[in-house]
Amino acid sequence: MSNETNKTAAHATDIPPRTKPSNYPEPFASRMNGREKRPLGDFFGLTNFGVNLTRLGPGAVSALRHAHTRQDEFIYILKGRPILQTNEGRTQLTPGMCAGFKAGTANAHNLVNESSEEVVYLEVGDRLPGDECSYPDDDLKAELVQGKWQFTRKDATPY
């Protein structure tokens, strides 16, 4: 890894992937099979925003379809042709395309790799405290508490 001592520069694929593939509780965590995230922002100690280099194998999804109350999100497609699913419908993305999701709009979104080739993209999101996440397709909601996601069912019972 280049410049490992002061961590100011590195090759993104040299940064280790997360050891835990998903923070979701079961039965949702296993739906993230085929997704690999390299936490680039964490590697450099960034605290105001996160950056992940994410790979989706064939058939994999980026996340459950979700919307944040406080976190803006941005993605930039490097490789592959994922389907972006939002409240408006489905959009085919290609390398060089990007998408942004403004906090508080309730526009739930995710990426699905329906192709036989891998998808690689950068995702960027801020880390504002007090963020909440809704999942319109699943019995799940999340709240960011002291930097960690806490998940409950929509009726607030814990998993």
C-alpha cells in the first residue's frame, strides 16, 4: 500500500474491504451477498463524510431501497451497468454517469446489478448526527445514534 505510514495516498483497491458485509439485521443482511465495500474515507480518518469504493457482483444490490432524513448521498459509476431504482422508477446507469440523493426528499433508492458483469462505483455520503433512514419496501427503519446505526421494525420493536 502506498504511503501507508501517513495515510495520505493509497491505491483504492489496496484498501481492505469491510470485514462485516452489512450492518443490517437478518433477514436483510444476507440480501447484501455479492456486495463488497472498501471504506476509503475511514481509511484516511475522514469524519465529515464517507467514501466507499463498492463492487456489486452479478445479481447483487447496493442496499435495501432507502431514503435518509439528513444525509445527502452521491454515486459515480466507474464500471458496469447497474439499474438505479427510485420512487420515480428504474434508470439504466453506465460508466461516467452519476446520481445524487438530497436528504429529506424521501426518494428511496438503491442499485441493482442485473447484468452478468461486475459493477464498480464510488459512493459518498455525509455523516450528520441524527440521521434516520426509511425503507419503504421492508419492515425496517434505522437511526444513527452516536455514529452507529440502530435498526428496528417500523413499529419500533427491535430486531
